Amino acid sequence: MKLQIRSVHFTADQSLLDFLQKKIDKLDTFFDRIVSGEVVLRVQKPESHDNKLVELKLFVPGATLFCKEEAGTFETATDKAIEDMKKQLIRYKDKLTTH
């Protein structure tokens, strides 16, 4: 799967990029026809606690799946977004197989 990662208002280090790539690659086990994905990492209001935002968009045949999560760290926000995306992929796959 082709993955594009953008960071807004900061520069992401390589370990964070590798973490994201590894987590998103695991989504192929739930739905193997993911065409591509986009991840946007943002730092919102640096003075607040849960200021790390992860937006995950996956392009699948016939649809675009999107989720957005906030947390204190990018890793936690990514884990939440991945869980949400797993549910969406399973729901989308079930919808395809029942019709």
C-alpha cells in the first residue's frame, strides 16, 4: 500500500514514521484491497495536554475511509485511529460481501 505521511507545525522523526508505517501496514490483514493511505500529523495548541492529532484516510475501491483522533502522544493517537479504522474496514468488508 502506498502511504503518504505529512506533519504540520513540526518535523516528524524517523522512529515515528516507522511506527506509523508498521501500524498501518497491519491493516492489510483486515482488508487486503486498500489502494493507498494518507496520514496527517498535527500539533494543536502546544500548551494543552491532548494536543497531538492524527488524521488517517484510506482509499479503498469505491470508498474513502477517514478517522481522526487526539491524544497526549502521537503513538497513542495512532493506536486509537488504527482501532477505529479496523472497525471501519471490517464494516466495509462485511458490506461488500453481503451485497
